[in-house]
Amino acid sequence: MKTLYCFLFSLFVATAVLTAKDEPPQVSFDFRCIGLGREFRQLELYLDSGAETRQKVRLNDLAKTNSVEYTGLPQLKFYKQAEGGQPFARVQYNREQKQPLFIFTRAQDAKVARITSIEDSWTVYGANSYLLVNISGRALFWQVGAQRFKIDDTDFKVINVPKGEAKTPVIALEIDESGEAARVYRAKWHNFSNMRRLIFVRASGENETGSVRVQVIEDFYVPLATE
């Protein structure tokens, strides 16, 4: 009988170990979201972390959400309803990002959205910087101040603005199949010592003019009370 107990106990331990190995490890981090397009304005989503209750996240297209605390599986799933249904958007946690910003854009299938994850930490991209993110589906040629460069689709570029530069002229061009250049964006950005800019470029929607839409988020650094 003692031998049988030992066998059953060993079998239980082995099963528990195998089950633990089969389950993906949980992660814990903070993130924020933003939607690019009017369809994301005041859109209530529900985040499934593997817990019994989904966490509500109210998305917006004009500003980033407040910081969201997350503990759960490394693949985050967003739904349009509190229970059941199919995922509206998915994103895999990137351990290299300190504070991710999840950017929601429309997908070819109107029933789902695409998420692009970028770094949003001030310790990585601080004041006097521009972060240009191209998710427009085409390569764009930029002139920012005296710098000229190309940003391919799904790529980004960081520009550090010289301190004391009050304004920076910006032009973005696209090249068509015949090699002709067409201006898709032009502006003159005002610079502040405690501000950074996040610039998102996406493809235009059905009721929008032009081939791309440029959305600029101005972040102002506010020191914590303990600093």
C-alpha cells in the first residue's frame, strides 16, 4: 500500500509540473492606448488577461488613455464586449519596451483592428525629441529642419531637436509609381523645452482627403512630486 501511495504522489507531482510547463508565464507592466481614426473615438473595449472578469479600457482617437496596469498572459486580447465574442485586436507583449503605447488602426477586415506597439517611456524618448511612426502602408520621404530621410512602412525614426530652436519646418513626400513626388504633409512645429512629439502617419479612410493622415500628439513632461 505504501508503494501505491508513493506512486500516486509521484504521478501527481509529475502532472503538476507538466501542467505548469504548459501554461505560459504571466507578465506585469503598464501601458497606454490610442486609436487612429474616428471609429476609435470613445470606443469601449474589454481586455482579457486570463482572469474571470475583463478589464474595461475606453479608447480615444484624440489623446492617449490613462496608464493601464496589466498582469496576465503575454498575448493581450481586446474585445468589444465584456463576455464572449471574438477578439477585436491582439498584441504580443514586447519585453524590450518599458512602457508600451498600443496604437490601434483599422485592418482590412472591418471586424478587427491592428495594433502597433511602440516605446512610450520618457526615459527612452524625452523632451526635445520627435518620434515619427509610419504605419501608412507606403514609404515616405521627410525633411525635418535640415535633415532629410526616408521612413519605410511600419518603421519609425527619432529626431532630437536642438535646444533653443523655436520652430521646426516639416515636409513629407510620397513617390508614385512613375517617380513623381507629391507633398502629403507640411507644417511648422513650435518647440518647448519640456515637450516631445509623437507623430503617427496612417492611410486615409474612405471619407478623408489625401492619401495619408498625420496625427501629432504633444506630450508635456510633468515631474512627479517626489522628484
